[in-house]
Amino acid sequence: MSTTLITGASLLGERTADVLVVDGVVREIGSAASMSVSAGAVDETIDADGLVALPGLVDLHTHLREPGREDAETIRTGSAAAAVGGYSAVFAMANTQPVTDTPEKAEEIWRRGREAGLVDVMPVGSVTKGLAGEELSEIGLMARSKARVRVFSDDGRCVHDSQLMRRALEYVTAFDGVISQHSQDPKLADGTACCHEGELSGRLGLPGWPDAAEEVVVARDVMLAKQTGGRVHVAHVSTPGSLEVIRWAKSKGVQVTAEVTPHHLVLTTDLLQDYDTVYKVNPPLRPSEYAEELRAALADGTIDVVATDHAPHVVHDKEHAFADAAFGMLGLETALAVVSDVMVQSGRMSWADVARVMSTRPAEIARLEGHGRPLAEGEPANLVLVDPSRSLTVDRAASASLSRNNPWHGRTLTGAVRATMLRGRITARDGQLA
């Protein structure tokens, strides 16, 4: 029997209590003095005075690169970065080499995640075979596999064929799955588009990425979800127009959810003026007024989830002219601190709200059992302890990830992960694996 006692934790930042964890389950919450275990029977005591306890974080949008690009990230190193960042579960996107489009490939990702043992790695199945946008993947077989795939996405590419998207939404209703859409109309923003369309893109000579390229796909997809009764999830929402569509759809009872990335909450398009490729991401960074609208939408519930879109790249994939460099940036180790800094420290969200958008809702959307659960007796002990007042200066060289394309390098953020627990086992402490 394994027993851990966490003392003096502030549960969701609301009340202080001691938490007794036995064999991976929260056994008791209250005062240690009145708990049914003697001090000698406790294997480890964690002093959590001044720390906030949250359910382990769940990331709906992670790129782990394995198989195919193990030079940029592996399931093991990505899991390590996730654990350090406070995550107990991550969803691994399908745009690997080969693509996760069969039950065998999904089960292999799931198996390797279990072998790493640091977080629960849940494979995302592709919507179309090979991400080609022409024929549906083996969606039903992936759903019935050992991996129990419930999230499907061609992320990195848009499912732009309306009939194919309709069929996918209809298909997943049979097992309550969800389609996560990369909203980018390829006729309005092709693969070269890399800068928010506006004065800056023109001045820098970079191909523009107009708002409408995202918004027309979001609008189409919510209408298809309305037609089919299927669930659609809008990945990395970035424009005010998309928020308007999502608000309208929710008001009509359409089954639509949305995520925002930490970088779109804070980083803005003016950072591209020096052509620094660490800031090249898809969709692109937007103006400051867009970031403000995204923060407001996260606070009011229009946006359901914060998801990292953790996208590691080796140095040589970023060391190109801006237009030719790879899209993407790291996010797993810094996401919670960014949200703490911009949303909690500003008073726009409580720690209970953070638990909702970074744990509870992601798990609900993905139909992931055992995660995002209340901090209550009898629940799985998937927890993260956060120091809400501790500042950290981000150092890309200290990352658990194999890659170093970290847009937060050198920035000081407030809200440090002190410990992460997966089913009662400490996986990370103070920025290092346990």
C-alpha cells in the first residue's frame, strides 16, 4: 500500500485542507489529525502550505512527433515536459509520420505512452487517411480499439471538403466522439500564409493570413454540427469573428466547443517585425486587441479550454527565412504559468476557473475517464500543486522537451508548478522529473 499525505493545500484556491492519498485514490480530505492513518504509516508527507491544489491538467492539443520526427520530440520527452508543466493527460495529434489513421497506429501511440508512464497519452485519430482530405480514416475501428479514440483531427490541415466534414460529424455521433478542426480555408490562406493579414504583413512582405480564412470554416462547421447533431471542437481559435460565430452557435444549442492557446492570449503580431521564426505559428499571432478579446472570451466561457498546441521543432527547421521556417512553438511546460500570469494575477479568473478550462472541460470534451475530476474523496489522485506567488524566468535550455523553440524564453511568469501527481505517484517536482 502506498500512502501520501499532502498538508495545508488550498483546494482550488478556496479552502485549506489536508489530503490523504492511498493507492492512487484520494482517501480522505480534512484534518490530518482526524484521519484514519497514523503518521508512521505515511510513506511521504508533502508540505503544501501556500500552494494551490488543482486536478491534473489535460491538454487536448499536443504534438509529440513520434513516430517519424523523434529528433524533435518523443513520447517520452513530450510526456516529461507535460508532467513538469502539471499535466496528467495529453492528447497526441495525428500528424505524425506515419499518420495515426488506423487502430493499430493509435494503439501503438497509446502503448508507448503507457510505457513512458509520466502522463496518460491519448492518441488523436486523423479524420482523413494520410491527412489527405479525400477519404475518411478508420474512425470506428480506432474508437473501438484499446486506445478508445474519441478525438479526431487533421490538425495542421483543414478538413475543407464540406461533405467529408459532414460525414465525419455524423460518424462520431455513434460513440459520442468529437471532431477537432484546424479552421483554415486553403483558398483564403494557403500553406504559405504566415502573418496576420494587415499593414505589418504588407510591410514585411510576408504572405497574409486573413481573419476570414478561419471564420468561414468555423461558420460552416457549426452549421454542419447543427445539421448532424455531431460535436465539433474549434482548435486554436484566434479571431473575434470566430468568437461571434461560436457565441451564436452556443446560443442555439449547437454542440460546439473551442480552445485558445496560451500564446494567442498574450503574444501579438508585432513580435514578427524582426522575422524571429520562434514566433511563426499557425494560426498566426494576431493584434493586441484580438488577444484582449480572446482573454475576455475565455473568462466568460465562450472559449471552453486552454490547449497548448505544443509543437516542437529541431533548430534547423526554424533556421530559415521566416516564410520557409516551420510553424509552431513549445507550450507544455509554461501553459499554466502563462494562464496564471495573464488571467489569475489580473483577477479575471479564479483557480477554480483555471481547473475548469485546463482540466475539467478538456476531459469532458474528450470523454476521458479518470481525469478532470473533482478534488474529492474516492476520486483518482491526479493532482498538481501550484505556487501562485512564485515567479519563474523561462530558460529554454532547461526544458524537458528535446526542442528549444520556446517563445517564452527569458520572460518571467508568476505561478510555478511545484509537484504533479498521476494516480498517487509524484511524476515531477519543481521543474524536474521526480
